[in-house]
Amino acid sequence: MKVSRFWAWATFIVGASYFFIPLIATFEFSLRMKRGEYSFEAYRVVFADPRFQATFGYSVVVAIFTILLGVLLVVPTAYWIRLRMPWLRPIVEFITLLPLIIPAIVIVFGYIRMYGSNSPLPFLASVRGTDVLLIIGYATLALPYMYRAVDTGLRTIDVATLTEAAQILGAGWVTIIGRIILPNVLIAVLSGAFLTFAIVIGEFTMASLLNRPAFGPYLQLIGANRAYEPAALAVISFAITWGCMSVIQVLSRFAPKSANNPN
Amino acid sequence: MADPFLSIQSVRKSFGNVAVVKDFNLDVDRGEFVSFLGPSGCGKTTMLRMVAGFEQPTSGTIKIGGKDVTYLKPNQRKVGMVFQAYALFPNLTVAQNIGFGLRVAGKPRAEIEARVKEMLGIIKLPDFGARYPYQLSGGQQQRIALARALAPSPALLLLDEPLSALDAKVRISLREEIRSIQKRLGITTIFVTHDQEEALSMSDRIVVMNEGRADQTGTPFEIYNKPTTRFVANFVGTLNVLKGTVVNAANGQVKIGDDTVMLDSDLGGRKAGDSVSLALRPEAVSLGRNDLRETSVAATISEVHFLGSVIRVRAKVGDNSVSLDTFNDPSAPPPSAGSAAEISFARRDLMVLDD
Ligand SMILES: Nc1ncnc2c1ncn2[C@@H]1O[C@H](COP(=O)(O)OP(=O)(O)O)[C@@H](O)[C@H]1O
Ligand SMILES: [Mg+2]
């Protein structure tokens, strides 16, 4: 008993140090911009940088549109598969996993070939078009997380019976999805949304190759040219990601309450 | 005769090669309460879902109020439905659940509020509007589901085993409540159940279903006392089946065990020497001679169960086993197993079963 307890703690401490020491070191370094004292000078410089504001703002807007696109795409799809085509589920699950297997760089080169200015669908011919393509690309990257989150949410409700109950009361598909299905999987959708947000905020490859002014390429640029600011940015990025994760944790506490549990 | 309100004509339904509902015919009058009764898997739910519009018949016609709705979508039928699993919307309050149909129909807010209040009164849960489904017991949830189905004033109410998930006490009180609300609103209702007691106690008429067919349709009294098929006779209530041989078809003489009895009923074209199955309800048989039951046959007591006020006796008549109930008489000990006895019954209570 005592011995196993000891080893459990030992493993935990080793794991935690592996994770925390670089983080703490980075944080400590980020505070040393001013010679001889700890200060948040690096953070002040970062936050004051107009390029930080512009790229961060750009990425937040792109993340929001990505989430909207993801929800519009995934909720009806996952719902329809649960309701009418359960045999299709393994196939769709496999497809949603592809973005984890295919590197983003492959996807983006595919985009550049497919949607160039001379192609039938010239997304890349205009700046707006490129933004749209970036959002579509991000929605693809977020697909594995979004689909799984929504599908898990749908598992907690009796999709078929609730749909029929709404139908017989006169509801059409938009009402059913908007007023019954979506609200009941909202917590799951929000977890998927925050995961998407975390992914989009730090993404580099797609934004860089499509030449869009996103936060990821900015991080890379600063990292290559400055000393203290990259450390501050790394800590900020971590804080954002952790913030998103804790929001997901908090949200999942509320989940069981909305579940349909006839006793 | 007025046209029936709901008319189901020659409806069949197959899933792949499996015929689940076969040649189903039924006319239901306005305001009538009709039950589909049958064992699990006999096609009750499938037939009900075709009336609701969730399934389409392979062939046949369904008319509601004279209008052919066979291929109409469920949300265009103005039908209310209550499900076994309640199926309340978990994200909506009780009041929002009840008002859902009216909201979808675009009714003004004030009208919805008034109707929700009225429905909450009808189901005797006036103060529950602000609660969520997960805060309610099963019985309360099912009453809300009933109110939700009735709020848009549907022309037809469908209930699919609405009481099966509830415990016995709630089941019985809700049974009475559903029936009284149905009578008060005069709404045409189809009630699906596998519980014969439910069907017998609630319905104007019962359709007994067997393997996708409507075996017999009739009032609870007819179904119980005059079953026309062996399946119905067996499924509804307890039944004693006596095998006999026709002695004389013209005057209805049948030999059962060592005795010959006379029948009132038609022997259905059987001739002397043919075998015939006769059925008797336990309450139509008494032990010993009885002034009101003119026919007696010799029997041997095989089992005696003392249940308090009632004594359940099994007796052998020839190869047949007959079960009967007698009241406990404090001044006389119950019969003992193995002893010889006479049992009597009235010949008008004997039912001839189609084989
Ligand atoms: N969608 C379906 N696909 C295939 N078979 C079905 C389907 N729905 C019902 N069945 C079959 O039809 C038969 C009757 O089912 P059901 O109508 O639910 O019976 P009941 O409600 O009387 O218990 C069952 O054998 C069931 O397996
Ligand atoms: Mg059923």
C-alpha cells in the first residue's frame, strides 16, 4: 500500500516536472526583460505591439467563423447520421479523422493547386476568398474534435424519439435542429468550439502558406527576431489554451443536467 | 351511419421481406377510445406509427376525418402522440414543452400562455410550469407529455404504451386519469398496450392483434366473454380449454371426458366424431352442483391453492385441466387434492373455439 502510493507520487512528480519546468523557466525568462529585476515589461511590449493586436484580432475573427462553419456542418450531419444512417457512422468517423493523419501542409498545397486564380473555383484570387478558404481549412482541421464532441453529446439524448415528438407537434427540420437538438447538445458543441478556438489561434502552416496575417505566423516572426517577447507570447498562448480547456471542464459540469433521463 | 372519423383500410406493412402488419382494417368513430392489444412484437407500434405518419404502409389507405393521409408527413396530420419514454424536451420547461406545438404553429404568446395554464389545470399539475423535466417523477412527466400532445387540440390522440415505464400504483391512477380526460375532451384516441387489464378497463373497443393481424375487434365485454379465436380467448383473461368430441351435431351434443353435454352454440359445421375445443372462463365454473348452472360433469381435484378470501382449484375432467375460483367458506374446509368432485357450468357460457 505505502510503496505503491510512493511510486504513484514519484511518477506524478516526474511527469509534472517534465511538463512544468520548461514552462516555469519560460515564464521566469519572460520576466527578465529589464536588467536586474523581474518585470512584466516583455508583456507590456507585446500587448502594445500593433501587429500583436492586428494578428490576434484576425485570428479571433477567423476562429469565430470557423466555429460557426463547424457547427453548421457538424451538428446536422452528426444528427442525421444518428437518426437515419447509423451504418454510415464508421465511415464518417474515419473521414473526420483524416485531418489528423494528413499534414496541414499537404492540405494547403492541395488548396493552392485546386483553388488558384486560374481554377474554376478561384478562392485565392482575392483576399476575402483566401480568408474564406482559410476558414474552410480550419474547419477541416477542427473536424475530428468537433464531430466527436457533438456525437458524444447526441448520445446523451434519445434523438429519434425527441425528433418524432417534435415532428408530431408540427415542427419542421429547422425547428427541430435549432430548438431541440442544438440546445440539448449545446455543452458538447461549446467544448468543440473552444477546442477549435485553441487550434485556430496558434495555427501556423495554413495561415503562413496562404499568406494571411494570423497570430501563428506572427508568433513565428517574433520568435525568430526577439529575445524576451517570444517567451511572453508562449506564456500568453498557453494561458489562452488553458483558459479554453478550463472553460470546457466547467461546461461539462453542467452537461448531465440537460440530459434526458426518464427514471 | 355517420362516416368513421379514422378509417384504416387493408393496410399492410413489410420491413424487407418480413410482413409486420397484415391486412389491417379498422373504423374508429369520433370520440371513441380504441385499444390495440397484443403481445410484444405483434405490430401494434408499427400500426400506430403508420397512423402518426412515421411509417408509410406498404399498401392500403389511412383516412382521418374523411381525408386520405396515407402519405402525409407527421407534422401535417394534426395528431397528438404520447410515447412510452415520455420524450419531453429536456432543455425546455414544462410550460414550454406544453406550449411547443402552439409555438410551432405561430400562435400569439397570450393564447399559448392561457392554453398552457388550462392544460396544467386539466392534468392537475397547476404549479409545475417553471420546472424542468428532470425535476419530475415518471408519472408527472407522462402527464406533461399528455398535456403537450393535447395542447394544440389535435383531432386524434395516439398513445404507445404510455404507462409501461411506470410503477403499478401510478399506472392505475394514470389509467383512470387518461380515460377521464379523454372523455371530457371527447377526443378520438388510440391506445397501444400489451396489458389486457389496461385495455379492458379503459377502452370503448379493443382490437386484439396477433402476428400483425387484427384477430378480433369488439367491446371489452365482447372480447372477454365472446372471443372468436383461440388466440384472443387465451390472450385475454385466463381460460380453460376443454377438448371434446362431437356426438350429435344437430342438437349440439359433445362428449367431454366421460360425460356428454349439450351446447347452445353453433358447432361451426363440425360433424359427429369431429373434435372440438370448448372454452370456459374460471368464473363461469363452480364446484359442486349449482342451481344456475345446469350442466355438471365428473372431475378430480388436482390442486388447491388457499389465497385467503378466494380458493383457486384445479380439477381434471378427462384429460382436460380446469381452473376455477370459489370463495372461502369459514364453516367448510376447502376440498382436498385427489378427491372426486363435480363441477358445473351453464352451457351458454361454453365458447366454441375456431381451431
Ligand atoms: N424499422 C423496422 N425495421 C425492421 N423491423 C421492424 C422495424 N420496426 C419494427 N420492426 C419489427 O416489426 C415487428 C413488430 O414490431 P412492433 O410494431 O414494434 O411491435 P409491438 O409494438 O406490438 O411490440 C417486430 O418484429 C419488429 O422487430
Ligand atoms: Mg410497441
